[in-house]
Amino acid sequence: MAPLQLETYIKYSKFVALLAILISIVAWTVELTGIVYVCPYCRAQRTAIGLLGLLLILPSASHWLSKYAALVIGFFGAVVAANQHFMGWKKISAGTFKFHEHIAMDPFILSGLAMTGIIGLVFLHLKQVKPNKTNG
């Protein structure tokens, strides 16, 4: 397995999809149990990640409608993540930026990871092709 090769992620896209769904479920769980604060940006991002994982794991992932839905959901999620991430850059420019006391809960880092993950899931979804039927 070559972790830096796109073909690896295409081959194991169902595992990537399961990971995205798991990330979404865990993120929703920590909010609903009160471990983290309520954040509308985070809610939109974690929902987009979960929905993209769900679309990617379905057998219809190679259909154009599924790819279109992934583009719409992914664009929305990426725009929300980019807006939240840009607010961190504004604070950096203003000289008022501070990381969250619990670095794992820092919105600047999490929104950057969410933006990267959402765009990656959409890209992976667009690379899905119909499995070849055997001629036998």
C-alpha cells in the first residue's frame, strides 16, 4: 500500500467513507453530550463530512447524480469551513489570535482539517467509476 498514491485511496474508498462517517458520528456525539460547545460552523462541517461518507459508501457512488450531490454538499461544507478558517487568519492579521486552551478543540485547526477532508472526500467521490463487468 502506497499512502501517498491517489490509487490507494480510490481502491480503499469504502474504508475512507467509513472513516468519514465515524468522524461525523464522534463529532456529533461529543457535542450532544456537552463535551464541546455548540458551534453552527462545526455542525455544518461534520454533517457534510458524514453525508459525503454516506454517499461515497453507497453502490451508486459512480452515478452522476451522486457525484453532483457530493459536489453540492461538499461545496457548502467547504465554504463554511473556509469562512471559519478565515476568521482565524483575520485574528492572526489583527494580532489577536490565540489557540484554544485545548489544542484538539481549536476551531482554526479543526476548520482547516474539515476543509481539507471535505475537499478530499469530494475529489475521491468524483474519481469513482462503475466496476467493470466480466465478459464471461
